[in-house]
Amino acid sequence: MYQTIKFTIDGKECIAKKGQYLVDAAKENNIYIPTLCNVEGVKPKGACRICTVKVNGRLMTACTTPVAEGMAIENNTEEIIDLRKSIVELFFVEGNHFCPACEKSGECDLQALAYKFLIMAPRFPFQFPVRELDATNPKIVKDHNRCILCKRCIRVIKDEEGKNIYAFKKRGHKVEIIVDPESADKFTDELAEKSMEICPVGAILVKEKGFSTPIGQRKYDKVPIGSDIEKVTKIKNEVL
Amino acid sequence: MSKAVVATTSLAGCFGCHMSILDIDERILDLIEVVEFNKSPIDDIKKFTKKCDVGIIEGGCCNSENVHVLKDFRENCKILIALGECAIMGGLPAMRNGIPIKECLEEAYIGGPTVQGNDQKIVPNDPELPILLDKVYPCHEVIKIDYYLPGCPPRADLIWEALVALIKGEEMDLPYEVVKFD
């Protein structure tokens, strides 16, 4: 039997099962905490930090923190929203995210978060790093310019024996995802599709497939990310 | 009430953002009731003839002439708006940022598949020509920009709402659908 516990998010009373991760507990209480690296049902990583909340006054990632009795969580405060905005902006300047030329535009979680937070221009200078495009795999194209190193592909995509197909190579700021060359021949169309779907940005693409959904009908064209979880709370528009 | 004076320019852009300005359709008749254009490709005025209230900049900053125009706009306009992805983050022209200038010029004038008749392998180098910058820069990394309107191109409704809000001095209430990066 699960033990039910009580906690609050932005002062709202919430109920959850003890030990549930904060993002999942919030979701069950119809509160959206933005995530990028997190995949439901897969062991959380805490890689992207976008789900950062304040738990009893301390900053923590909601995807890796189990909920406990009496926790007071700050989620939609000015401070937390600005912090999340800065993380999204950092992603945009750190890589080469050319939305107009991207096959994933309109279905990209990173872009959708920028829309949600109404980011008009990042506060940080653009880095324009030099990165490679890798089309050696017969099924997929990897564009390292767009990769945010969330490790979703590594954690989710496995072969029939349950072994990893994707991995990290190199260290530090040079780190990038690779596909195990030995398993390249085992790479099915199904795995390729799943890889593209699991990638929150446009870093993994299925070859010879792109721009399949017309503008206006894509995932985030009409509704903001997370609106399936909660009714959209309009962030105060400070553009003009 | 005197009309607000607006100037526009296209730097390293494709004029798509200017097309999107025209995409406000018949509302342009309402616009010219309250707005007067100065230096702009729309009326073909080449040089500032007076101080402007609003300057709209399309395209990123890719050469010495772009730097000059940006500084000119900053000096002559009270408010500057970066219009579109290229002005905000360099856009498609900035895809050259990872390629050395020499390679870019050689591809364009000497070795590229569409090059014809350049037997002497000349890369244009007249002193009259603007010099390419090492990278294509977002406008706000060269001069101060006051507002940003993203999109490729920015939706006509976004441009309209922004101009109306600026002229009336009101806050914008943007529908979700109008702020897009593509």
C-alpha cells in the first residue's frame, strides 16, 4: 500500500504517493512543471535543470526529487520562471538552433518552452560553436548543432537485448552522442522513428523525412507545451 | 497629433520580413493615417531626412556596411525593433559562422557548382565593396536594440500589434499563435 502524503505547490494543497517524483506528483495535481530531459517511466537524470523548483527554500530538480510530507514547493514564482527562462536562453546560445531551417520546428520541446516563456531574444551572447552533422548511419542523421545533451536517446533507445545503442563520446564541452557502429546494422526503421520522437529537439532525424506536418497543424502551433496538464496561466507579457 | 515617423531597413535578410509588413493587408491604410515612413525600401528614401520615432531592422549584421547602417539607425531613431530571426540571432546567413570566410568566398566565386566564366579566379575585392565580418552577428550584439519581434517571417499580426501598441503607448496582449520562430 502506498502512503498518501500532503504537500503544497505555490500554496495549493496537493496529495501524492510517498516517494513519487515531484514532476509526476505535480502532474497528478494538474500542475505543470516544465521538463526537457525527463521521460515518464524512465529513471530521471536531472540533466537539463529546466524543472528546477524551490523546495523549502532550496533549489532542486523536480524530476529527481521524491515528494515528502509537508514540502512547500515554489513553482510559478517570478524567480523560478526567470531562472527557467535563463536555462532555455542558455540552450539557444550554446548550440546552433536555427529554427526556420529545422525539421523539428513546431514539434520541438525546447522551442515550445521558449514560446511558453515568451523569449524574444536571449540575454546571453551567441556562441556559434562549430559542430558536425553526422549522416553515416543508414537510417538517421545526427545534427550535433541542435543537441542539448539530455541523454534521452541513451536512456530510452535499447536493442532487443536491452543494451544501449546511443552513448556519449568525448568529455566536457566536446561531449556528443554517438551510435554504436556495431549495432548500426540492427538499427530498424522503428528504432529510427522512436529516436526522432524521443529527441526533444531536432538532433536526431529520420533520413529522408522532414517537414511532414504543415505549419499550423504541428504539436505546438496552437497550444503551449504543458497545457494538457494545466489550464494555461498567462505569463505576464512584458514585451512592450 | 503629428504622425509617428518610421524607418525600416534590410541588412543580411531576404526581405521576407518587409513582405510580412505588407502582409498587414488593408490595415496599411489605417497605418499611413498615423505613420509616416522615412528612410525605408518601402518609399525608397535612401537617407534619413529627419529624426525617427521607430526604426525597424530586418536581417543580421554581416558586413561593414551593415554596421554603418545599424549605427546610423541607432543615432536617428528613438526606438529600434529587431524584426525576424536573422536580426535576432543571425538566422540562415549565420549558418556560415562555422565556415572560414576564405572558404565561403571561394565557394561563391571560384569553386562552387554554379560559378561560370570566372576563368581568372577573381574574388571581388574593390575598395567600394563592404568588407565581410568574421561572423554574422545578431543586431543586438552590435548596437542596442529595444524590442524584438521573432518569426521567419514574423506574423503580420505580430508586427501590426507591436506597431499599434508602440504608437498608442499601450501594452501588448499577444495571442500564443503569433509568436513563432519559424
